[in-house]
Amino acid sequence: MSIRFDGKVVIVTGAGGGLGRAHALEFARRGAKVVVNDLGGAVDGTGGNSAAAEGVVKEVTDAGGTAIANGASVSDDAGVAHLVKQTMDTFGRIDVLIANAGILRDKSFSKMELKDFDAVMQVHVMGTVKPAKAVWEIMKAQQYGRIVVTTSSTGLYGNFGQTNYGTAKLGLVGFMNTLKLEGAKDNIKVNAICPVAGTRMTENLMPPEVVAMLKPEYVTPAVVFLASQDAPTGVVISAAAGAFSSAQIVESSGVNLGHAATADDVAANWDKISDFTGAKHFTMGGEHSAHFFELVKTTPLVG
């Protein structure tokens, strides 16, 4: 295998089962020292114990690998600080962060309580931001770092009953889009995985035969690639059952309607405005602004 992690230290959050476990085992198989973080709570984030994380560590060590367990909540400041301190005290460096931890509290928006919205945002968004912030200066000092956040098709495209989850997951794409720019000069690459897998979080949403087909380990190759030395940066890879694709936010070419344009003019020209022929993907906000500066140089269609 050409992609190796010998001498590298990898933190995987939410690694007590499902996707995180699959990621942790594969990184260890490829030579990494792995920190298996898992609160050990229920799918909705309640409860917690260290048994799940310790079980994965045993799998790693039984196979001849190196791993330690950590039971911190990724949304808790003190817990994240302990996670990073434990890792540095044990291994002396942090090369890769796989931000995988998550919970579900699905309900239609009209029935969802704000506490359920806040809980999902805290675990998915701040539970990614806080570990990333805690390892950022370490990675800068090393002049090397790889961070993989976990987005979702719900964030990219929507899904009934998951306004909280979708908001959090698309927010992580925005987090990645800026962090990739800030990390570039220090050789820190930041990417996103969009998995479709049969896990504890999704098993009640899919027929058993579909769950069996969508094994978590089928997503892991994309995660390992995104965390590798020669990885791209600022990309979203979707993965399911051994199939892989890449997702982007794109923008239509647009039209210049002129300063005198009214809402009626926008309506009359909607077909042109929403024509995605020749659509572009921008890698930073400045490119989006430049697109509009060029667009307004064209002859207005009205006014």
C-alpha cells in the first residue's frame, strides 16, 4: 500500500463504532498511532461510557497496532483540552484530525424543540470546531496537518425532518472552505467526507438489506485519501458502498440586468439567471466578487 501513516498520529472522534471505528482501524492498519475518541453515549447524545472506545483500541492492539482510548465529549471545552493533552503527552504530535462524532434528534421543524436544534449544532459544529481549534497551533508548528470534517447529503441537499442536522452539516462545509485558505501556508489541508453508510445512526432509516450493503468500511478509503500527505484541500468527497464522487457548490453565469432592474425584471429573466450551463465553482469569496465585477461590465439587459 502506497498511502502510509507511519510515524503519524491520528485522532478520530466518535470512533467507538460505525464510521469512526472503521476509520480508526484502517489508519492503524496503515501504520498510524490512533487516538480513539468516543463519549459512548446514545444516538441522541445522552449517557456515556468508555467501553466502546476501549473495545476499538483492543481491536487495534490485538492486530499489532498502537492506539489509546479517550472518552471526552467533543463539545466540552475541558474534554477537548484533555483529549489533546493526552495525545501530546502520549505521542508528542498530532498529524490528522478526523472529526466524525455526531448525534441525531430528528423531527419535523414544527415539532422540533430548540433544545434539540442546539444539541445537534453543539455536537456536529462545535464538536468539530473545538478539536480543530485545539490542534491548529500544533499543526502550524509542525508545518503539517490534515483535518477531515464530516458533512452529509442532508446538508448539501436537504432531508425531511432534519433541519438541525442539515444546518450543522452544511455549516461544516463553510468551516472547511475558509480553513483550507488559512491553513494553506502551513501545509494544513482541510477536506470533507459525505458518507452514506449503515450505522447506528441510520439503521432505523433504511431496510436491513440496504444497511448491509452500505458498510461503514466502504466509506473509509475516501477518508484515508483526504487525510494523506498528497491529499487535495477544500474538497467534498461522497462515498457509499465502494462508489465515490465529488460535490461542489457552483454558480450560474448570470446576467446583468442593470441598476434599474426591478423584481419583475428578475422574474422575466429567471430562466437566464438559473441557467447552469457553464456554471463555475469558486474556491474563495474573492473569486465570487470578481465574477460579479466582470458581469456588471457586460451590457445590461434592461434599464
